[in-house]
Amino acid sequence: MVKIGIMSFAHIHAYSYAPALKKLQDVEFIGIADEDPERGGKVAQELAVNYFTDYRALLDQDLDAVVVCSENVRHREMVVAAAERGVHVLCEKPIATTLADAEEMISACQRNGIKLGIAFPCRYGAASKRLKNLLDQGAVGEVLAIMATNHGKMPGGWFVDKQLAGGGAVMDHTVYVVDLLRWMLKQEVTRVYAEMDTLMHPIEVEDCGLLTLEMEKGSFATLDASWSRPKSYPTWGDVTMEIVGTQGILSFDLFAQTLSIYEDVDNRVAWENWGDNLDLEMLRDFAQRIANDQPLWITGEDGMKALEVALAAYESYKLHQPVTLPISRNL
């Protein structure tokens, strides 16, 4: 039995992770630490788990691992604290807001013999794994170009505070697709060019971004990373790719398995996903690897590689020119 807790409910993904942890048979959900009783405290009561207002009190418990769901800028503080207590960590994406913080998180975990994973659940979808297998088999020949999207609704709250989030839609949505590209193509991003702006919402960070990525074997990817879905949109957003090869095309829509719901009573249109529960599968895999003392599938290093691309996009926008990776560790 793996004993796991959640540190902070600042990130909306914690509301998915908590019930998922409760469902896993080989996990004992120890409790939730969150400074807001109306947030984490309420969920702890609903799930009948312990509640702590200070994450240090949660770390005082008999724990094997924690899931860190704080504001992005606080990831370093919480991950390092957990590592120094000998507690393994699954950290919400992005790993951090700076490369220096990411490196310190990875170093702290290495110094203390702790496993650090990053929450990139998109890898766990059946469609993602099938696409990866097809690419490995050379189904479309040599990959020439990828057109990807990660759209979503504007989340509001601390997500639109640059000091807490590290950026806007580009920081929020670039890392998912970059991780998929690195995993599927087995290549690193070597150059980034980006345009971004605040076009749709009265906020102080960008809500739209368009990135062009060059991969190490010469293929190109474009990524629309934006908060461009209206409040009325029936689901949160999407992750899609069209992969063009020398022998064909692969089209991928990670969340296409949906039921459409139209309700007159609540004047509601919604999509409910009936496919994979990606968060559940990610947490199951994390818990099993902790229990069996196995290397994690998605590591802190993977998180830092994805963050580097997002930071390169901001640098490209500032300079109005492509940026070659690796970039300065001061960013």
C-alpha cells in the first residue's frame, strides 16, 4: 500500500487527482494540505481524508509520496521540502517557472534519493500510445511536419498572474504538447520561434500563442497554445495533432471520445468523456512505480525540457527572432 497526500489545491487539476487517488486500491490517501479551508478542506471532508492547513504538517505524516498542485512559482519550495523529508513527488506541470528552480528541484531529489515525476497525463491515453506505436513502426515514413493544438478556456485566478504562473497560455499549454513530441518522435526541440498576444480576455498575460518548433532531425511543428475556448464551450479544450510524413498522414485527437449532452432544464450543452481517465492512469502508474522502486516514466528532466521550450518561446517573442536551444539557465 502506497501512502500518498496532496500538497495544495491551488491548481484545478487537484480536483481530479483527489478522487482518483481515493479510487486506487493500492493507495492509501493520507490527506490534503491546503491553506484554504473552503478549497482543500472542503474536498478533504467530502472524501473523508485528513486535512492540514500547512503542507509541513502533511509531510510530518507517514507518507511515501505527495502530489504537488500549488501555484507554479511555489513548486520549488514544496518539492524541495518533500525531498528533504524523504518523500517522493509527482509535481503538477510546468515543473517550475524558471530553469534555475527546475534544476534545484531535480538536484534536491537526487541528493535525497527521491523520485520526481511530472504530471503529463496526455501520454497515458490509448490514442497517444497507439500513435506512438505507429510512429515507431514507420507507418507514415519519415516525419516532415506536425500541426498541433492545445486550446482551453481561460482559467482565471492565479493562472493570469505572471508572478505566480510564470506566464499565460503559452506557459500553461506548451509543455503538454512538447512532452508528447519529445516522447513520440524521440527527438529534442532545437529552435523555437513564437508570436503571442492578449486578444480575447482583459488579462495581463497572453491568451494566444503560436509556436514554430524545429526538431533535431529537421522536421517542424507548429503549436497553437491558447485560451481561446469561450465559457460556453462544452468541454475544457483539446489536444490534437496532424503528423505529415513521407508516406502518409496521422490525425490525432486525444479527447475525441465524448458524449454530447443537451439539457433544457439547465440550458446546458456539454461533452462528457467516456474514454480513458488519464489522471487515474497517471496516478496508478506513479503509485506502482513508487511501490516497486522502479524508475518513473515521466521525470523531472522531462519536465525541465518542456519548460525550456516554453521559456524559449517567451524569449523569441521578446527578441522577435528564433531562439536556439539550449537557452540560458538564467531564464
